[in-house]
Amino acid sequence: MGSGKQKWKIYFHKSPSTLFLLKKQSPSIPNEFLCPIAGTLMADPVIVSSGHTFERNCVHACVSLSFKPKLADGSSPDFSTIIPNLALKSTIFNWCRTHLIDPPKPIEFYSAGKMVSALIHTSQNPNNTKSQVEDVKSELTRTPSQVSITSSEESVTLRNGFPTPLPLKTRPSCCSSSSSSDMETLNSNSLEEEEFLTKMSSYEVSEQKEALISLRKLTRTQEETRLHLCTPRLLSALKSLITSRYSSLQVNAVAVLVNLSLENQNKVKIVRSGIVPPVIDVLRGGFPESQDHAAGALFSLSLDDQNKTAIGVLGALPPLLHALRSDSERTRHDSALALYHLSIVQSNRVKMIKLGAVLILLGMVKSGHMTGRILLALCNFAASVEGRTAMLDGGGVDCLVSKLSQDEFDSESTRESCLAALYGLSYGGLRFKGLAKEAGAEEVLKKVEESGNERAKEKAGRILEVLRKKDPEEEEIDWEELLNSEDNHTVNSQNLTRAEF
């Protein structure tokens, strides 16, 4: 072995290749210190679910390219989760210090990606593999003061006794005969994601902002980009930036999320990533522009039926109702649409009723504010027993009939929504009839029958049928007494609802 002085003498007077051979022979590197994929000392070892240890970026490269190496015992590693192997990392670095060897540096994701791409190519083209793998591994060779165990004779076989990997058996059939251009595209996508992640996790706000702005531009119009960048790792990075105290980071992070949510395939994935609570926090008290995007994100995510209940459970309903009073028109409109889609689910309707949503929505109809969107939500309430009761208690019949009599709708579809909501309330039986009689509904509906379009005439006709149909028990009803009792009931209900809100 010689003394430390002799070692330094070798370093200064021997060529790098001679020093490389000497170090390869002595000291002997324990096999467990070497990454089975790269064949080099591990600088950032991680344990995967199957219990095997690899260099971190080699695992990321395998996952990104849907590749699993086949190990010496015939098994394949499970890359579903990774855990830092801090004990092994400490042992490797201590070993390097003891043997006067510079500690290894982490393999760059780009180099790891090229290595895995080459291994996939070699397994598919076994007659033309040696030079490719050899070239890639030469890039991973450390400097003369570091350790490398790659030799020309061993270049086709992975170190530590592992044979050349085979393609993952569960890969899609369309990828079974991937061309080199396909692999370059996959690798390019993975490298693009890794570049964004590196900058987004930087301690420099300027780098985080640069990454988010670039990501926002890319995902604004490119469907494929939105699909392949909506990964758990990127969503996790976005989650930490959404509640940033820097307005530029918060605004762009939520905007990126809106863009990613535009793809149907991403909607459930985004909600399951746990990113909705931070978005709700932004809607409650974020920067004004961030609130615009937060309302848009919740609206977009609520379009998927699998998300509706979850978004309600996570607490989105109160801030969405509050956002209806926002100074921003964009926030108000997206919040109204989100509430419409969320109110399709019964559990959300019940929560909204307890929050006083019916009175809020009816008040907005009376004021003529966002009438079309608000009436859509009221149609959902009128179609259910609990919603219908809340609307009858809150003066819904009078509100809707009054709106029809004014005939100040921005479109025919808005008038049809108003009629649809009133038709839903008509299932309220005698109570509806009494309230409709007091509001003068029959005269108003007759005018709609005369001047409305075909769909409006049809809805108005159905409501009139309900009003004109005579039931035997109606003959003995004192309508004045019934209406007076209903008025008292309405006042009490409104006071109770306001107290709960």
C-alpha cells in the first residue's frame, strides 16, 4: 500500500491512466457501494420498495423511461417509492476519507438518462450494443482522483454481477419496438421535467420564477406538455410554491396548475396529489390575481365527477361562496361555475344550504348579477327535496316569477334556466301553489307561452298544468291562512340560516 506520501508521489508522477489502474486494484471497493446501473460509487444512494439500492438519478431515469433492469437473481426492482439511504451514504463517504479518495459526486440526470436509454437500446438490439453502452459509461467515469470500475471487457454487463437489463414487461405495446427518436423524445421530456424541478426547488427566487414562467407558457397551449408534465414530483413542487409569500411565485404557480387541469386525464390526479387545500387557502387570502387562478382551478377540477365530493369535503364551498362577492369579475364567474358543478352532488348541496347559499344565490338573481350562472346552480337545488324546501323557505317562487315578469334576460338560455328552476319548485305541492298564486305566476307564465321560444313555451306550459290541476283537498284550504303561516315559517328559517352562516 505504501504511506500517504508515496500515494501523493504516485499521483504527481504517474499518468491518470496508470493511477486509475492502481486505484482499481487497491483499495478494493465493496460491491454494496456501487450502483448496479451506473457501476460507480454512489453519492446519493436510495433504497427502493423492493429493498435494492441505486444512485437516485438512475432510479429517476428508469422511472421516466418506464424501464426496469432484471437483476442477477432474476427479480426486478420496484421503483414505486424511494427512501434516502443515509446510513450507506455516510459509510461510503467515510470509506473514501479513510482511503484518501475524493468522495463521489451525484450522477447528473442527463447522464443517467443516456445510460438507461442506451441499456434499453442494447436489450432491443443485442448485436449492436457494446460501443453505445461503453460510450455512455465513459461519461460517468470519475476524474483521476475518484474511483471508476468500468473496463472495456465489462462494458456490456452491469457491475456487481447484474446482467444487462431487459425492457419492462408491462410497457405499452406501442413502446415495445421504440425507435431511437422515440427514446430521444421520452428522454427529452424527462430531462425537461428534471430541469424544471431543479429550478423550482432552488433557493433562488429568481430561478423559481423563471421556471414557473417557462412552465406556464409551455402548458398554456401544448396539450402533450400538459399531459407528460403532470407528474407527482412536479405537482409536489407546485404545491410548495402555491402558498409562497412572493406574489410572482404564487400567481404563476396557480396559473400553471390551471393549465395542467385543462386535460381530463389530469383532473383526478391533481386532486389526489393533495394540492387542493393550498389552492383553497389562496382563494381565501392570496394575492388578487392568484385568487382569480384559484377559482379557475377549482372550477376546472370540479368538472370531473370523481372530484366533486372530494373538493366539497376539503372545504372549498365557504370560500367559493365568499368569492361571489369578489371585486374581480373573473373570480366571481369562475366561483359561480364551480359552485354549479359542485352542487350537482347531494352532500355538497346540503353543506351549501347550511352555509346560507340559497339566500345568497336568490339575492344575486334579484340584483341581476351573473343571473345565468346563478340560475344554473339554483336549478340543481330545485331538483332536490332539501334544496326545494330551502328555496321555498327563502322566497324562491316570488324571486323567479318576478324575474320572469321583468323579462330582462341576457339570453334565451337564461330565461329557460329560470323556468327550469321554477318547474323544479312546482314539485313542492300545495305549498308551491299557494306561493305561486300570491306571486301572480299564472299571468306571467301565460305571457311566456305566447312570446317565448319552443323550449320556454314547453316549460311554462308544464308549470301551468301543475297550477291549474285541482286536487280534492284544495277545496277546503284557506289560502290566506296558509300563506300567513308560510310567511312566519320563512322568517324563522331565514333567521336560523343567517345565524348558521
